[in-house]
Amino acid sequence: MAIRTPRAPTAAQARVSAVTCGLCHTRLMSEADHFFPRSLAFDSTRLHELFSTDELLPLWIAEPYVPLAAPIRAAIEERANVGWYGYETRPDSVKAAFWKWMADRHGWSGDGLTTIVSPSVGTSIGVLINELTGPGDGVIIQPPVFTDFKPLISSSARTVTRNPLVLTVDGYRMDLDGLAETASNSAVRLMILCNPHNPVGRLWSKPELRAVARICAENDVAVISDEIHADLTHPPHSFTPFAEAAKGTGVTWAATHGPIKTFGLAGICDTLLITDSTDIGDRFKTMSSRLHLTRNNVFATAAFETAYEEGGAWLDTLLDLTTANIERLHEGLPGDIEVMPIQATYLAWLDFRQLGLEVPELAQWLAARGLALSPGHWFGREGAGFARMSIAVETTTIDEAIRRLNHNHPD
């Protein structure tokens, strides 16, 4: 049987990857360096659909655009060279590698917790929405927040229940009084917490998380804590697992983790669902078996374990890079475009409100400067006037984004 090789990038994709949209002639983020031609960020059809053009520097997806960790690539290549890709067991060492990593980097032990493999964060949340709530029940989210939460709730015939974040002069905070009032509604059965918070970059403190746990425990509201960005914490800040903050409160909880954001492995790796609840663990395992969610990918297993065993130095370098990129944004952007405080994630939340542009006008303004950023309103109406930018890129790419944001900037 002939082996079909990947098709070469289209002319449009080549233009995108080389970033030659008339504003710049510098070769940046080239597919030849790091990317497969079908990378979603560079996909011509998708860019046209979302931004009406593909002549853009694509910084809209939450993943790193730098050479990935050499040990992970070596592990995948070594597994490929075995030449056998049938059914394979997942060794205990895979989960053990994750928990050693969590203990070493975050001081979190897996003792007494159930750890279950799940294909994706969305899978975990979608299954638990259906298992822990009934049709019409309310599920709390805190917008502006990750775009997938709302459709996961709506498509399950549940009610999206909003407890928006509050923007203060010191940055974003949770409206805990509003949460208490919202959670007291007997129709509200579940809360989806984002920690660290995507897109605003807040890392919730232990007192904040403990307040959430107490409110939800008092009102019999379960919590799913999406912690997939946990490793992307900027010093001197530290990540607090919801599990640790919630101890002794009696709240029912589950958390999502995994290497997909940390190491840029969303196209290959599984995630984890973690809980101290026997009921949640049993329900998720039953549904996983029913829907065949547990079948292993031999390359995912190799990448997953190696990431946690050998990826620490690479991650430290990435965090140094993103920290430097944040500083460059602060120094290089015009005064009426503000970089919101960022404690975690490799996502900059940019405030364009001083430009006085309506939502469609801001999208057009950014596209005219050759930038594909995630418009803030994608994350909820509270995000209008903002945009999210991936900063897990080489500094030259950030410099080019800054140049474009200054291009023909109104005085």
C-alpha cells in the first residue's frame, strides 16, 4: 500500500506562515520551522471564516508556537520505530509521572484521590454536566471565560447561569456575594471554575478558592475546576489546586489536568479527571466504558509520561520567554492599549477600550493590521473591547505584533 504524504501548504497558508501581508516582510512562525501545514491556527479556511482574511499573523489559539520539548519528540519517534501500533495497556507509571510532577512543582499529593484518563477537558466537563445535573438545571460560569464552557452547557439542555468577574483598578476578582446569591437558587446544581482563568490570566488565591468551596458546599452545588493551565504560572505566583483549598468544606468537586497546554500536545495527548468523590469517579468510569473513551493511543502514552518526567527544563524556558514577552508588550504598545495583569497562562488579555471602537469595528481594526487575535466578546459580553493574544511565541513575533498594533495608530 502506498503511503500518502502530507500535502504541501497552499499558497494562502504559505503567506500566513511567512507573515507577508503587506505590513511586514519578516519571516515569522514558519511552518518549515515548527508547524504542520494543517495547523489550525494557520488554516486558511478557518481564518477566512473567523476574520474574513487569511493574510494574518495568527496569535489566536492557546498553544505554544516554539520548538517543543526535544525529549517528547524523541519519545514519540522512538515509539514509532517500534513498528507496532495495536492495543496497548497504559502503565501505572504514566499517572505516577503526573503526580510526581504535581508534588515537585505544586506541592500537591494524589493520596486519596481518584485519577481517571479522559480524552479532553471538554469530554470531562461534558460528561459531568450530564451526570451531575438534569435538563434545565443551572450551571454557573464566570465570564469572560473560555469559549467552550457555554456551548457544553447549552448543548446538554442545561441553563447557562452567569456570575461575571468584576473588573477593578487592581484587575479581575470574583463576585463572591453574587456567587452566593446565584448558588442559593435550588435550580443551580453545578459550577465550572477556571483556575488559572482563561482568558484574563488570574490565578485564584487559596482564600478565594476556599470561599467558592464553602459557598458551593452550603448550597449543594458541585464544582468542576478546569486547571489545565496550572503549570503556566508566572513566578512569584503559585498555583493552588481547588482540591487543597476545598479540604474540609464538604464540597463535591472534580478537576481537569494534563500536559496538553503546558507542552503543546493538544493534538496527541489525553487529559486527566481528578476527584475525591467515589460517586463522581464511578459515574465517569461507567460513562467512559459505555462510550469507549478509554482506548489508548500509543503515542499519547509515550508523550504524556515523558513530558512529566523530562519536560521541566523546557517549561522553565517557556515561562522565561512568556515573561519577557509580557514585558515587551508593556513597553512597546501604544498608551491606549493596555496589557491586563497576568499571573498565569501564556495568554495576554489586551484592553482596547480606550480606542472607542464597537465590537465589529475592533475586529476590523485588528484585521486591517494583519493580526488574528481572539476577540474578547467570544468569551462573553464582558469581554467586549478586549482581545486575547497567545504570547508563547518567539520574541521576534511579539515585536512584529507590537509593530502592527502601532501601525497607522490614531494619535
